[in-house]
Amino acid sequence: MDREQEELQFLGFFGIFKESFKIILTWRKIFSQITLALILPLSFIFLAHMQISQMIFFNILDSEDALDFTQSGTPKHDKLSDNISAEWTAFWLFKFAYFTFLLIFSLLSTSAVVYTIACIYTVKPITFKKIMSVVPKVWKRLMVTFIWSFLVVVLYNIIAAVVFLTLWTQVVFHVNAVGFRIAVLVALIIIYSVGMLYITIVWHLASVVSVLEDFYGIKAMIKSKNLIKGQMGVTVAVFIVVGVCFVGIQLLYEIFVVLHKPLGVRIGVGIVCFFLLCKVMLFDLVIQTVLYFVCKSYHHENINKSSLSDHLEVYLGEYVALKSKDVQMEQLQV
């Protein structure tokens, strides 16, 4: 990031993408190492989860179909019933293991990329060994932010479900016009999706805040919410583009790999999806960090590079957060 921070606010939609690509290409060696160590396993976990979950679930459906045509009280019925219980147990245990490893590698990857870009921004010499020694300590702060973000998502979904059921049963259900029901359903889906997108954006930028500032948890989310004010249009557009890439890769993998296409097609498409997912995940982490700096610049909050550099060197046995009063950002008078 060789730009002055005051210039970052003028990057715009295409400028943010260009700056992110430039950072990755300029420092491709260090980002390749991060990808191999953290993002590659993360991508593998994500894709393998789709394949294995589908396989277990289809086995459960087959067993349940066989159970429906088996006389109850017979040994075969009892055996099928036990098998279904065991398969459901395996399914949920696998889900638990998947989300655990996904969370760990996601937080470590975020820590590594954000810390690396902070070092690049402050023109600090950085090595992969140094990054790997730092991220296990930084990710603890990200865990607190993740927990708060998860709680917000759960609360949002509960409220959305209550509002939907209340509106549907009390109003829509009593209207016989099919077109009206469809229009209401589409409107509710759009409103829900907009809300989830907003929470996702706040969540992602809060992760960067948790690494670079002395805020984490709900305070990081509040800070993130304030940062995106005035930059909402660009931020939403960027996240939509990245999200479309994720969904596209997922659909491609689902159609050509999970749904039992010819073996050659499955292997070829699987490799392509794996490669693309690694690239998109890395780019997503870089771009959300660039967005953070853009939002800081837009609000005229200057980063003291010297102080930031000093604090990136301080560890005292564990990660020390950057102090907002003297390190992270100082408000510029315009």
C-alpha cells in the first residue's frame, strides 16, 4: 500500500479491487505461504464438507425410505432404526467438527492477512515465520468478535421468523389473491437478505477492527458500523461481487462434483473449484482490510504509521491491542 492514506478515500469500487490485486501480486510470496498454510486447508474443509454431508444425508434418506417399507417390530426394522440413529449422530458430529475447524482456520487466516497488510502499510519487514508466531495470539480477539456477531445473527433470525410468521398468519393468510401473497413473500425475502448483507459487512469489517484497534466484540461491531457510514454503496457492491463468486464456485462444485457426474468431470471440476476458492478466500480477506483503510480515510481518521509499527512489535508474551488514543487512528481536522 504505497498510497497516502488521504488518497484511499477516493479509490472507489474499481480502485478497491485494483489496490487489492496489487497488494497480492506485489507480496505474492508471503501471501502464497499464507494460502498454503491456512487458506488451502480452509478451502479443502469447505469443499469436503459439501461432499461428505451430502453423502451422509443421502444415506439417511435411503435408510428412512427402506424403513417405511419394512414391517415394524421385525429385526430388520430394528436394525434399520438403529442405523438411522447412528447415521444422524455421525451427521451432527461431522457438522460440529466441520464448524470447529472452519472457525479456527477462518480466524487464523483473517489474523494472518490483516496483520500482514498492516505490516505492509507501515513498511515493516515481515516474514512468514513472524506471521505464524503472531496469529495464534491475535485470533483470540477475533473469537470474541465472532461470538458477538453470531449472537447478532441468531437474534436477527429469531426476530425475522417472528415477524414473518406474524405477518403471514395475521394478514397474508387471510388474503386469497395469489399475486399478493407472492409479492409479500418476495418483499420479505428481499428485506431479510438486505439485513443479512448489512450484518455480514459489519461482521467482516469488525474482524479487521479487532486486529488493528483496541476494540473487539460488540465494540468492534459498533466501530465497524460507524466506519461504513458514507461508504455503504461501495462496500455493499464489493461484498456482493465477492459473495457472487463464492456462490458461483459452490454451485459449480455442487452440480459437477457432489451430484455424481462422470469421475473425470468430478476430478477436473473439483480441482478448478478448489483452486478458485483459495484465490477468492484470499482476495476476500485482503479486500475487507483495504475497505477498512478506505473507510478510515473517508472519515479523515489518520493512521500513525510510526506508532502502529511500534505496537506491531510489542508482544510481551501475548498480543497487545493497538491503542486508539495513540496508535490506531487520530482524527484529522478538515
